[in-house]
Amino acid sequence: MTTTLPRQPFHVAIVGGGGTGGALAHDLILRGFRVTLVERGEVTSGTTGRHHGLLHSGARYAVKDRESAVECIEEREILGRVCPGSFEENDGLFVAITDEDVAYEPLFFESCLASGIPARRVSREEALRLEPNLNPGLKMAVQVPDATMDAMRMPLRFFASAKAGGATIRPWTLVTELLVADRLVSGVRVRDLTNGVEEEIRADLVVNATGPWAEQLAVMADCDVPIRPSPGVLLAVRGRWCNMVVNRLHPSGDGDIVVPQRGLSVVGTSSWVVEDPDDLGVPEDHVERMYAEGAKMIPGIRTAERRAAWSAARPLIGSKDAESGRELSRTFKCFDHRETDGVEGFVTISGGKGTTLRAMAEATADMICRKVGVEAPCRTREVVTLPHTAYYAA
Amino acid sequence: MTVTAADARTTRLVVSRRKEGDDPGALRYDTFDVAVGPRTTILDALVAIRRELDPTLTFRHSCFHASCGTCGMRVDGREGLACVTPVPTGDEVVVEPLGNLPVVSDLVVDMDVFYDDFDDAGRPLVRSSEKIPGAAKAEGIDQLERYEDCIECGICLSVCPVAGSDPRYVGPAALAAAWRVVEEPRGLDPGPVVRLMDDEQAAWRCHLAWECTEACPSGVDPAAAIMRLRRSAAAARARRLFSFGGTR
Amino acid sequence: MASTIVERGRPAAGPARRRGVLGWFDPRGRRLGGLAFILNRLTGIGLVAYLYLHLLILSMLVQGPDAWDDFVDVALSPPFLALDVLLLTGMLVHGLNGIRVGLVGLGLVASRQKALFIAALVIAAFVALVGALRIFAGE
């Protein structure tokens, strides 16, 4: 292993302008790579911008998916440091409504502590003092360090930093083909949608960071990625019904999160599996479920005015036979296609969640460095990202 | 959108198209028929057009719920966020980009111009939360926080008649942002911000059309913010005028 | 039912919103504040035009009593009196709205601007009506 890149510059082309792509561009720039990122639409317009904006403490995964839980709480702390002033740091409450919830609580509480997630038991009276709009029939609650993030503007900080560091960020740029010959990927063929011009972008390595579209890109190089797009419905109602993130204290289910977003409250989510991440649909019965489940925690939601209802696709890694998506892990994975498919010059990063964008980038950049044979330590745990407005600096 | 056979109808979208190199004086519109349902939004319809009919159609979007501010456009001549604008009933609906900002491609406008002025105000992203009646802070929380209302959509700049006639005007969003620094400094010194906006191309350029406040999808009330900023600016000037040999 | 492309490259889709200073006077899509904005500009321009007209008329005094008397005959005719009422209305609207602009524009009553505009219009209408009656009654 050396500390210098085999050729200068070593050009990495990232396909996909979601949070992962942005964070990876930032990480690679800091490690001395040359980076071009292409995205067919506006950055974060795929799946990243659509989630409810929960900055996970990881408590949701503490019982069933310990790996995800530990990732979340570590990233929660790091993001608070490298994206200062970007979150509503009001913590979160897991509220127990039924006796089953109360019976689940000890396991939940212990799992949180075992995952390194600070947790505090809160009595019914105190919970109602903290959040007066909660269901007065609640039994008790647990406070955890959840927070609210702006699903678009937080990742935008990584794009801003990458751009300022010299990365070329190209939205409105559609990949029409991967340049492949003799099982070696040497770049991408793109069409600039602002002027129709087609061009080839040569690169030493191409990264597939397209999230739920990972399979669609991978097949262009005869590679296979076990990604299942798994959408869920979200509902935004008018009114700021809570300051803290409110969760239901039970094993993960539909409509069991309420996240305050400015003057709205976002209730989510549900889960099913689709083939085409561009055609998700918004099943009205799922929207009704959001109202019903959200109202169990905050009754006022039942009659709150609908601002929007939409779907967002999670990129879930796992077996193609998964039924609902909930049984697939929420962790992330890097695939080196030389090992998985015998194709050189091509890697995929997929899975994960909004909260773990930086960790996904670090793992991918680490893998790239190993692949290339260079030692370049990750600096994204310490380097403070630029404010999101810097992305638009002239 | 999930459009079932029972509730579907076809709507005609007339969409402004522009690509790099086109003559800005020569307008061009493409007409598409799209199946829509009772809850289909303009953004849903545009996504369907892009997916099924024309992948070269470009438009900004991200959150789908009026939080990111990227999908601002003019629908039948009125500004709004496409993600929460229902497809109107009627024969045709005209979809055009925002005004007073350069068009990059089709419905995409160049937000660099918006942010150049907006950034000058230096407003932080997070503010102190208004109290939900009766709410207390949880243990370990210093103060309750929330994001500023402004989602930086550019709609206020698009509706402003003054911005339409003078590109040097900093615009309602920048002024409203500056007012928030005065109203809640959060450790910043509001003095320089007031002095920056106490300018003929800033706070004093507004002529009270009040269109910005009416059109804002996020309840910012930029017009009132501009007026309050003017009061601060006028008061600061009066103080300077009447302080002889003071340290100000 | 399938989605279809119906037509490409139509050169216009309804009248385009005016840009620039002419756009100030385009009422399409405007709400109450925007209409007040337009009204203030129109009455302002009208009053300036009146000022020049007034000076022009006064210059007739130089031409002697006959020219002036001829003018006074015209000035007392109903169409001219109607113009007087228009002038009065314009002065009232511009003046009262101007008070609103002054108060609101210095941040003194920022949140009540709509109510102030309605009040200005109501008072202007009332006084203009009284004035019109008196003008046409010959006082």
C-alpha cells in the first residue's frame, strides 16, 4: 500500500446524486481523488429528499437489527458535529399506548442501552408535559436522541463541500450506457438533458450510487445487485403537532413515526416491494393507515388537513424473495463487481438510510482505496461541511 | 399517484420547454395528455410525462411535501409548489418556470442568483421553536428548536413586480431572512445586517405589492418582515443622527 | 387510457405575463395588495397628468378674459364635472392609500395592511360620492 494514487489524477465517476453520492464525492475529494458526479435530475430528487427527515438515534432498530442501531447512533453524533446547526435537536419519544407496548418496553430499553443509545424512561405525566398533544391514554414513554433533519438540505452540505473541493457535480445528466469492454468499465456515456448533447466521461472507476435504481444501472455492465426497491407512503399534515420526534413503542410497524417539519407534521410509513422505482403509486389505503396509526399517538392528526401524501422507495439489500420489505436489513453494503461479477472498474454502494450517508461513503471510499492500493485515511468524521447554500455559490 | 380506472380522467398539460442555446425570446410549449386521478398533483403529472412520454423534460423536485422548496413553478399563471398543487379541472393547464430567474432548461431555473442575495443576510437554518401551548423541554434539551419557515423556493421573487423590473433588487426572501436575524440574532450581531439591507436596492426598494406574502407556501410573510426591517433601519439611522460624538 | 404527446413546439400558451415596468400594470394573478400597487401607480400618473393639464389651463389666463370665459363655459359642462369627480376620487385614493403606504412602509402597522387598504377605499368612495353630489349640484 502506498500513500500516493497510482495515477494523478485518479478519476472516479459517481452515478447518482442522492445523499450517498454527495457524501462519497466529499470523502473522495478529501482523499485526493478527482470526482465527477452525474445525476439525471436535481440532486436528492431520487429517494433521498423524500424521507420524513428523521435523524435516527437507532432506537427503532435496537431490538431487531442491532447492526443498524449501532450505525445510527454513531452517525447521529458525527453528523451533529460535521453538519452543525442543521438539525432540530429536540430528541424523540417512544410512547407506549397499549399494554403490549408496555410489555415490550423493557426489551426495547435494554436493547437501546446495549446499542449505545442513551435512553431515559419518562412517566405518562411527564410525557404529556413535554408533548401536550399526545394521546392522554398513553402509559409511559422512553426519551432517546432522535432529531429532525431537512432531508434535502442536510445532504446538500456534502455536495457543497465536494463542489468547493473541486468535484464536478452535474445534475440533468442522464447515463445512457456504461462504457464496458472485455469486462472492464471505463466510464459512462451520458446525455446532458439541458441541451441534448451526448458525451463520454472516461473514468478510472465508476461507482453506482443510484440507491433503488442500483439494479437498473448494474445490468448495463452485466452485473447483478440484490436490491429490492421497497416504497413506503408518507403523509404530511398541517400543524406542528410535536417538537420531539414521536415514535410508537412497539416492533416496527406502519405509521408509527411522527416527525415535525417546520409547520407540518410528517407521519410515516408503510412498506411494500416493487419492480420499478420510477412507478411507485400512492395507495390511498396506506394514507388512511397513516392517519389512523398517527392518531393513536397524537389524536389531533386524525382531523388535520392533508398537505401532501407521497411514496419513497427504500433501497433494500437482500434476497429477491422478500415479501414486504420489513424483513430485509436496513444496513448498507458495498459491492466490488470484480469479486461478485468479474467486472473490473465498477463498484456499487446501496442499502442504508438517510442517517448513514456519511458512513456509507466512508466504507465505499475505504473499499476504493483498498482496490486501488492506496492509503488515504477518511477525514469526513472531522471536517465540517459547508452550509447548504454554498452549493449555489456563483 | 395511483390512478384507478374508476377515478381516472385525462388532463392536458401545456408545458414550457427551453433548452440551452434556444432564443429566449421564442417561447415553445409541448402539449401532453396524461391520466390523472382526484389527488394527482402537477408534480405527479410531470413525473408521469417524464417516465412515459419524454425523458428529456427537466424540472426540479425532491421532497414531495412542500418542505424542500425545489418545485416552484407557474401553473396557469399562478406561482406555487408543484408537489402540492392539484391538477385543476378544465381543458388545459399551462405549466411554466418561475419568473425573475434565468431559465436553465424547461422548468428549471438557476437558483445561484437567488442564493447570492439570500446568503448576504447570513441567517442560520434553525431557530427557536414557538411554544406548543403547555409544552416543556425534555431533560438535556437546552431550548426547543425548529427550522426557519423559509424553504428558499423563490416564489416570492417570482411574483414580485419590482423584482420583475429591476434585477438589482435583493428580493423579498433575502430581506425576510435578514429580518429573522434581527428578530432572533442567535449570537449574531444584527447591526451589520440592518445596515446591509438599509439600501435603496434592498429594504427601500419594496413598493408594498404584498404579492410575496400572499404567494409564500410556507407562511413567512416577507412583506411584513421588510416593513419591520425598515423600522429597524429607520430607527438606527435616527439614532446615528442624534448621537453626537457617540461610539456608534 | 394511455398518456400521449399531443403537440410539440406551440409558440404561445395564452397571453404571457408582462415583464419589466409594464408588468407592474398586469393584474393577472394578482391579489389585493398587487391591485393596490397598480392603483397607486395609475392614480399617481393620473395626478401628474392632471398637474400638467392644470398648468396648461392656467396659462390661458395670459390670453385674456375672453379665452378664460370660454374655458369656464366648458369647465362647467357635465362631462368636465365628471372629470372633476374622477380627479377627486384619484386624489382621495392616492392620498389615503399613501397614508397606508407611509404607515405600513415604516413598519408601524405592518400586519394590518389589508384592512388599511379596504378602509382607504371605503373612505375614498364615501367622500368622492359626497363630493360628486356637491359638484353636480353646482356648489
